[in-house]
Amino acid sequence: VVEIGASTLVSGPPKPEVRLTANVTTSLDEPYGAVFDGAGDLWVANTGGDTVVELTPAALLKSGSATPRVTLSSVLEVPAGAAFDRAGDLWVANETTDAVVEYAASSLASAAPTPDVVVTGPALQGASDLAFDATGDLWVTNLTGDSLVEYAPTALTTSGSPTPRLTLETTTTDLVSPSGLAFDGSGNLWVANAS
């Protein structure tokens, strides 16, 4: 995981200012997705270690192997993407188990957090990334399903297999192994295709 400072981004060429190195026994093991919480902590999804780790701002100040404050591992298998909802709950996409899990904000500080909600079902096929839109709907990319699904907040309150509000799929090359997504300031959804 590397940090490229804002001043370097405009003056180029980009040069990493902080480089966090792998330590497969405690923190980074094939890091894939990363997201900041409201307190400035960085949460990194490790596809190799089946964990999500929390790194505090202090751990991000210098290069080297950082020690996480929290390590999530319960029911995670190849966690790829992560996002926070408006309440500060952390949602993680599990690529190999075709599931999305939620860790409530209140449980993230505990010694061994476990998911509060596990969303599964046939609509999830290689869940690889996720993002929340301005209305609080959860969007999930399906890497192996070549599709996107949208869940309303009311469908995400308990574990199970809710019906998506919307499924976007294509028979053309528009969605081919969608692996990342983000909303711009106008609410438009941008999707990265891995293939």
C-alpha cells in the first residue's frame, strides 16, 4: 500500500511518500481494496490473508510494516472491496463465497468483531467491490457474473438473500468482469472492467 501526496499528484511525476510493506502474519497479505473511515483510519481488504485490517493515522505516517489496530477475519474469504455506509458500518465483498457482510460500527472496536449482517443469494456472483449511492443504496460488482446489483437499505437490515432493487447486466462488452465502482459528484456510476 503506498501513499502519493496531493502536491505530487499535481506537479508529477507521482512518487510514493509512504510505502507500507507486507507482513503476512499481522497486516498486509495481497491487499486489494482500501477505504478510509470517518476518523481517518485506513481499512485494507487482504485477498491473500482473508482479512480486513484497520490502520490508524499514526501507523500511516512512515514506511514499513504497520501493526493493525483491528483485524477482521470472521467469515471472510477473498475480501476484495470495502465501503462504509452513512452509519459508519463497514461492508465487505467476499469474492469466493458470493456474499457481502456488514460489521456494525459499534462492533469494529471489539477484540474479535463478527458480522452483523450477511447478504447472500444468486444475485451475487463473485462479489468484488461495492459502493453506496447518495440515497444509501448498496451497489455490488459481480466479477464472475458480469453484472451489478443494487440493494435498498431496507433489504440490508438482516441476514439472508434479499432481492436486488435492480440488476444491471449486458450481453455486450459494457460489463465484463466488473471489478471496481465509484460514484462521481453528479451521482453517475463509474465501473471498472477487469477483462
